[in-house]
Amino acid sequence: MNQEKSLLNQLERILPLVEKPGRYVGGEYNSVVKNWDEVSTKIALVFPDIYDIGLSNLGLQILYENINQRGDCLAERAYSPWQDMEDLLRKNEIPLYSLETKTPLRDFDILGFTLPYETLYTNTLNLLNLSQIPIRSEKRGKEFPLIVAGGHATYNPEPMAPFIDAFLIGEGEEILLEVIDAYKEWKKEGLSKSELLLKISSIDGVYVPSLYDPQYNSDGTFLAVKTKNKNVPKKVTKRIMGKLPYAPTRFIVPSIGVVHNRIAVEIMRGCTRGCRFCHAGMINRPIRERTVQEIIHSIETGLENTGFEEVALLSLSSSDYTNVLELVEEISNKFSGKNLTISLPSLRIDSFSVDLMEKLKGSRQGGFTLAPEAASERMRKIINKPISEEMLLTTAFEIFKRGWHTLKLYFMIGHPSETLEDVAEIAALCKKVLAVGVKAIGRRAKVHAGVSTFVPKPHTPFQWVACDQQESIRQKQNLLREELKGPGLKFNWTDPKETIMEAWLSRGDRRLAEVIETAWKNGAKFDAWQDFKNYDIWMQAFREANLDPDFYVHRERSIDEVFPWDHIYPGVKKTYLKTEYLNSLSLRLRGDCREQCYACGITQTFNHLRKEDPGIVWKCPNISQPRSKNELSIPN
Amino acid sequence: MNYRYRINYSKKEGMRYTSNLDIHKMWERTFRRAKLPLAYSQGFHPQPKIQQASPLPLGFLSDFEIVDFFLEQEMDLSSLETALTNSLPFGISINSITQINLLEPALQTHTIASEYQVVFLEEFDAIKIIESIHVLISKETVIRVRRGKSYDLRPLILDLEIILENPIYLKMLLMSKDGATGRPEEVLSELNIPMELTRIIRKKIILANEVLDNKLGL
């Protein structure tokens, strides 16, 4: 209590000196402040980016509500302070604290880091250090909190292995609660930290990296991981929910402006389109939907609890939601005229999508975004995203005709087999779309091209593929910049240095940890922010660690290479990914796997869960016959 | 038909770091949570009809803030207060609600002055402060530059005194008219008191129709 008082006194003096002090005080509507002394297990959920970005993170919101529903636990939050606040915290020797009770993070039992993207790794080290906690797991005894991490990036946990005590792979709803239970038991037993790690390593989906020893070939490639204890699983399979649990509805309402001020409702998890570059599409299988009633109920309750003026319906491919028309009509009946903005991103390129958006168009109107990803026929076959140009142009015409002035188009460049001709087709396509817009509504029509650069992610069919050379990326971007000049056109791109940083961190093995640590020590942080120029620091860190950055990103992998992430199993088999890789090499398209099962492995892996909830929630076709190679029967 | 109400409220705790613009949003969301029929403007981007009196700078506390809002239905004051109180974030509390005439001028054009209390977070020499107050008050003009524009602070100071209680504090009455607003931190700067070592609390906002009853001599 006294500690809190004096911390509050210190904060009162430093907060007037920082930008947006509201980031550091908590007290938001729906934040949960429990009595510290009445709760046995205390968890801090940490998002290692600034408050403005982290606040609306759906994963963190789900876990926050889940944990706080339990009487024996509390969950509080912490985010990365911006540079001005960090300087003042360090200068005044104030350890990083939680927003709810202003307790130093090192006094919690468990710190759970959310790592949705790799460029948060340096921030993670920085937050541990700001919390006055040793960054390396081996240096932390039981007097320090247990440090766990989850999120999309942790499907390749190796680069962060020495810093994190345990990774929770996959969907976090149940696994974190199980870790909490094990922690409680362990605390009662009064055993050592290594006993704790061993104990939680037996929970499905928990990966304790210190119990695994990576081994390398003489050429630097990965040989295998060896388990250090025979009770430890050789392969860690991700966790999923057989049926999606109730969506969160007590969203924290920020008292200051943040990036997303809204209720987010996941209408389904997973995707069946099989785009070969898409990490989320591979690791979030199988496809599970919420019912229309459930979604409507979540929106209604969420609005009542928050007063938000915006609702986002989230999924990887909204048009594929089975009852999307019914959902949209129901939403429009229930919520129109209430001054709400409702967004439905990730729509397919067809005029049906325009119908859907038109129904959602209330008095406030968002933009229209489509993601063709590739413009040439050849590239579409390689990445497995077939789109007809005619359909795109028809859809664009409808979009402009029905009242939208700006159409955003997302593309991706940087696949190693991509040529300048393929890239030129992106520019040509944007111009055709603009011409259609001008025909529909005249000079008001605008086309914004957002062009990102491909990173070959682990657990995707492109994990064997090399990253494009920076020089080549620049050349492609220059071409686009030159072509996409002029009225009505706008072009956004990603700095190739940022892409290459993301690629190192995505594809690294455990040796990369030293590079991350050195880079952080030399000042790298906020690597996701383009205004922080950390590239030279990273290059220096590679030199100091005697590692070749190109080895990780610019090398095409042999088809039988063992990857440092192979012992983490997303339920999708490596043989399936390999087949898909070979399909991309021979320009072979594969359809929506709701129509035909391509045996990715997900239903076999989680068959037990599917059986618990038979019926409509999984959209994978039932495989009724015993599996033989080409006999996949599709029901109905 | 709209109905106009005036809320007098306090702004405390972490809410002191919520800016004026965000306070506007806070009220809108509070009304939505309370399911009160807030009136919206017409047009392509309807905005809630909420008017605030003189904006309170970031970091200040307040015992006395005023906001006017318009409802589509008439409501009795006590149920209005109950509904709002149950939906407000921590740190905002209602002092009073009154219904007022639709024809009254907009709040922001109606504000005349604000009274502030400045509490010290560290020991300051009272004698030195008294001296610097004296120097400041006896000047005819105090030209300062704020955001690249120069202005005269002196006529914006209507009253400035030190209250020698334990602990001591400053009391200032500053003009807060549209386009002529005296800011407490500017006064503190003239007195050589670093703002981050003080806590500033607005105690009162004075509106134009109250001036007649006041001996402000405005």
C-alpha cells in the first residue's frame, strides 16, 4: 500500500512531462481492480507495444476476462511505455508496473506476453529489463515471476527460447488457466523452479524450451532437438478450442484515443482458402464458426457494456462465413439508425461482397478494401489465390457506383519467382480499376495500393522459399512508385529493411537469441515502427554473434531440410505443406477445402475434440472412410 | 424536440489525463451505456449534441466542470442522474444536474472565468512566492509567448493570492473567455514554480449570467 502511494506520488510528478499520460494510469471503464491480498495467483498480461496499439488486442481481452472471472486469480495489464516515459521510469528507478493496482511486474506470479508478431521481441526484452527482471530464463530463480508467451509468432519459439520460461502454443483460452492451476499446486508444494517447468511441460501445448536441446549440422543447418528429460513430449502440438467459447463482451473502454476504439467479434476462426503465403491461414485451422445468434448476442451485450460506436466483425475471410447474408441482414435490422459503424473486413472479390457492405452501411461509412494479392495469372497460381480480373473490375465498378470513393487494394511482392513483368501487372491493374472508378463516378474515384513484401513464414507451404533480395525489392518498389503516380492513385510500401528484420526473426533458430539480445542492448526496440532506424544495430549484432543474416533468409531450403520449428506442431502436417509447395512450383491451384479435403492433418490431430462437439461448428468435410491415399469422401 | 440538461461534475484520479476531446467521447459512451436518448446532429456525419464549458488542460483535477447535453426525450432529473452515475468511468462523478432552457447561449461562449487551486507537491518558500505574486500583480503588462504567439497575461489574471493554511496553496481566478483564456501554468511559470511540482484543481467556472450577482467588476 505504501509502495503504491509513493509510486503514485512519483507518477504525479513525471506524468505531466510525457506525451499522452493517459496511457500509464489505467482506470478505464471495464478494467478490473481486485483486492491484491484476497487473490492467490496474480497474472500480468503484457503487450510489448504501446498502449494505443495493445489496448484493443482481442487475444489479451479474452484472457483478461477469462482470468478475472476466477475468484482465485487476478489479471492486470502492462504495455510498452513510449521512449519519453521509459526515460523517466529509468531515471527515477521506477520499475514497470501494472495499470490496475500499480504493482511492479516483478511482484506478480506469472507474466504472460502476447507476441502476435516477431518485431516485438526486442520490446519484450526491454520490458523485462524495465521491470528489473533478468532477461534470461536461466538467471531467474523462483523469486521472479514465471514468464510465459503465446501468440502467432510463438509457432517458431526458438529465437526467444532463452528468454521465455514456457511458450503456450495455439489458442490460449484453456491452456493459460491450466498453467495457472499447475502454478498454484507447485507454490503450495514449495518446490524449485525447475520442478515448476517440468510440471507445466506435461500440459498439452506447453513448450518449455530449456528442456530441449537444439543440435546443428556442420553447415549450420538444423539437425534436431533433443529432449533433456524423457517425460517431455518430443513434439508440442498446439491447443485449440473444439467449439469457440463465448466471445468477450466486457471490452476495456479506453479513456484516451487509441488505434481501434471498438468491439471486436470473431465470427469464425480458421480459413479454408489455402493461400500458400498465409501464416494465419495455416496455423488457425480448423475452420470453426459462431452462430448468427451468438454473434448478435455478443454485439448487443458488448455495446451495452461499453458504449462503443464501432463494431468489427473479425475473421480471415468473412465472405466464407456460412450464413454471412443472414448475419448482415440481422445486424442491419437490429443496429441501423444507432449511429454505429460496423466493419466487415476480409471480403472476397465479388459483387456479393458489395451487397453485404451496402447492407451494413449505416449513417457512418467506412472504406472498402479488397486484397487481390497478385495481379498476374502466374503469380496467382503460385500463391493459390485465383481471382478473375473481370470479376475484380466488375466488383470495383459496383463499389464506386454504390457510393464509395476510395478503394484500397492490397498486393504482395517479393516471391522469389516473381518477375518485373508480374510487378508491372500490379500497376496496370490498379490503373484499370481506377479507370473503372472514373467511369462510374468521375474524378472523385481513388485507388490506394498497399503493397507489402512477402516473408516466407514457418509452417506455411513457402517455408522452403527464400526471401527476395533487398535490391530486387527496391527495384520492384521503384517500378511501382514510378507507375502509380498521378491523380487518383496512391502507393504505400514497406521498407525492405523492415521486411528483412521480420524475416530473420520469423525464420531464426535458437542461435538468433544472442543476436536479439545484442541488438536490444545496443538500442534496438520498437522494430515494428518504421521511424526507429534499427537496421544497422541488427547488422552489427549479427557480426558480433558471428552469424550470417543471409543464411536465415536468402537461402532456398532443400526439400528435406529440418526446420528449427519442426517440433512445434500446428496440426498441419509437414508432408501436406510440402505437397502444397510442390503444387506452387508446378502452378497447380487447390480449391476451398470446405469443398474437398486435402488431408492437411488437422482433423486427424483434433478428431477427439471434433467428436465432443459433433455437428455444424467445424466446416471441414467429414471424412467417413478409413483414410487411404486418394479416397476422401465428402458428405452431403 | 430536444431537451437540454446541464451537468456539473468532478474530474479526478486517472481521468485527469484524459483530454478535452476524449472527455467528449467519454460522455458519448456513458450516454450509450446508460441507454439515454442522446440527440445527434443532422447530416452525413451525425455528432452527439454535447457542449463543454472552458476546456480543462491535461493533468488538471476539477471539482467543477460543466457540460450541456441534449436528449430526444424529457427525463426526470433523479433517474437521469442514477442512470449516468451507474455508467460513468472511475474518476468522474456528478455534482448536480439541472434542466435548462434550449435558448440559452452555447456554454463555450458563456464562460467568463475559472477559479483554480494550486497545491504544492514539495515544500516551497511562502515568502518568496508572496514576493513574486506581488511583483507579478503590480506589473501593468506581462507579455508572454505561447505556441509562437505573444499575448499579455496580466489582464487575464483577475485574482491571485496565497492562502497561508497548512499546507499553503495558491488561489487564482483567471479569465476563461473564448479567445482570452488565462492558463494557470503560465502564471506558475511567471512565479518560477515548476508545474510538475504542483497539483492544479479547478474549483469553479463562472458563467456570464452569474456575473451580475458577483462582485468581480467585470
